[in-house]
Amino acid sequence: MKGIHYFYTMSKGRKILHRIFYGCFLLGITFLAMEIILRIYNPFGFRLKGDQIILPVNTKLTIQNSINPKLDSVIVNTRNELGFRGESKPADFNSRLSIITVGGSTTECHFNNDDKTWPALLEHKLDDSFQHVWLNNAGLDGHSTFGHQVLLQDYLVKIKPKVILFLTGVNDVESDRPSFHDQQNKRGAFSDLKHYLVNNSEVLSLLVNLARGWKAQQTHNTSGVNIDPRQLPVSHMTDAESAAQLKLQQQFLPGYRERVRELMDTCLKYQIKPVFITQPLLYGEGIDSVTQVNLATIRHKNVSGKCSWQVLELYNDELRKLGAERNILVIDLAARMPKNSLYFYDESHFTNAGTEKVASIVNESLAPWLANNFPSFHQ
């Protein structure tokens, strides 16, 4: 009987092992089949692959906002087949006044509705004076001029719009290498096995993007938190402390200037006209008319609001000077944007009222320039 029981136990163990191996085999075959099918035809269209950059395409994110009264309660963020916000690329693209905006989160406007981003509002304003305008928003959260150059070389020069607008500055402060956000959409940026597999597998990429979408729907939240200047700590920096912060920037400014020059050169090489926009900031000199807070003494990243603004202005100055030297239009949004919390929900991101103000300021300088450079589209 003992022998029979032993034989029975061994047989049962083999059956379980057989089922495990068979299940793994079926899983492997199914995974391989899905990988092949998705490489031939991917109905979800989550990624657009260039030589270096990977962009999300044909996606729609709905955000339930209950924490920021300066933004809509329901925010829809849609990306088209190019991976950008805006209308699809038209069949008559070459006969359009094609414009693409490039920048970080203040260009992407992730927490503004599709029709309330400043690029979308700018397009509507341009429609009043120009015919056949097509404008897309290629802003990517956290991107600096490092990421802009990769996007430009890898993708935008192939689309070849007539004009590219660059809003740069805040993500380049004290930066001498690509940030995590610059690397996030880039092929091979992360050498670990996990990122390699996700970047190179259609199935894993699909699962990750579905999981991200589900998580976004479940959280019903937004990181676009409204920061009340009245709740921020106060900073009283000495003149010596401010001078030290400004001096520190001297090691980063030449690199920023060179990266901007490279963006200009790349555009001109491919017969694309570049236009640059300086970066505005809520903090700096003056009293916020909404909260009556002194914007100079707000503490921001361990420095005063005034010092933070002075630092950013060093980068804006590099852009202004280079634009003048190269005869390239620089729209001085930094100087013209009111320092008013009506227009900002934190130090740099725009409320719905803010995106409308940005679009108006940019349009005032851009429209005459477009009329001069593309008279056939002016009406």
C-alpha cells in the first residue's frame, strides 16, 4: 500500500508540474502572438517611435478636478496621431500655415482643457487674421532645451512645419545635463531591464499604458494644485545671499545659450522659422492684487521670490540677446505677463485666465511677424 501511495503522489506531482509548464507554454505563445500582431497593427496606438523618442499617440485622458478652482472641474487632455495636442495633420499640410509649439509643462498645459491651452487659444486668434492655420502643441512635461533638441531632430524636422515656437527657460535653470523628464520619452535612456523591456515590447507597453490610464481614472485627481501665496512661507534674503545665487548661474548660462543656438541652427537648416518666447514667473517684484502678498518675499525653492525671478531673468536675457544677434523673433512674455495669481495657479503654470492672457500677448507679437514672413496666408 505504501508503494501504491508513493506512486500516486508522484503521478499527482507530475500532473501539477505538467500543467504549470503547459500554462507557461501557452502564456509564452500568446505573448509572442500578441507581440507580432501589435507590431503589424496596433489599434490602441499608444506610442510613436522615432530613432530616439517615443511619444504617446491617440490617447484621451479625462481628469476629475475637485481641488483647483482656477481650472475646469473636468479636464480632457487629448493627443492625436502625432503625439501632440491639436487637430490631426491635414492632407493639405504643405499648403497650410503650419505652426508647432515646443516647451515643457507650461506649453503642454496638461491641466488645461484641450481648447483652453494657450497654443489652442493662439490658433483661434490667428484664425481671425490668417487663413489655413494649423497649430499643434508639442509641449512635454518637464522638458528642457535638452529634450527639445531630441524632439526637434528626431521628429519635428520630418514633419517640417513652417514655424516652431519655443517657450524655454524655467526647466533649464541650473541644468547642465538632461533631466529625468528629458530622458523619459527617449529610447535607451534607462539601461535597466525593466525599462528596456517596456520600451521594446508592444505588449508590455500596452499593459503599462492601460494601467496608467486606469490609475488616472481611479485617482480622480490632479497635481495641478492651486497654491495660495498667502499660505507660503516668507524669505528675507540678504543682498550677499542673492548675489551668490546669481553668481552660481554663470556656470550654467553658456550651456543654455549654446543649446538655444543649436535649436535655432537646426530649424534654419531645415527651412523652419524659429520663434522663441521668454519664460514668465508669478514671483518677483510687486504686490499680488488678488492676495495682497508681496511676491518678492515669498520663499520659493529656498530662495526669495525676488531672487527666483532674478535668476530666471538671467536665462531670459541670454535668449533676448541671442535673438537680437541672430535676427530671430523673441516674444518677451516674461516682461509682459502680469505678476498676478489670477493668471497662475503656482509659480509658473497658467490658470484658464492665464492661458488666455498668454495667447493674447503672443498673438500681438506673432501676428505681425507672420504677416511679414507669410503674406500669402494673411487676410
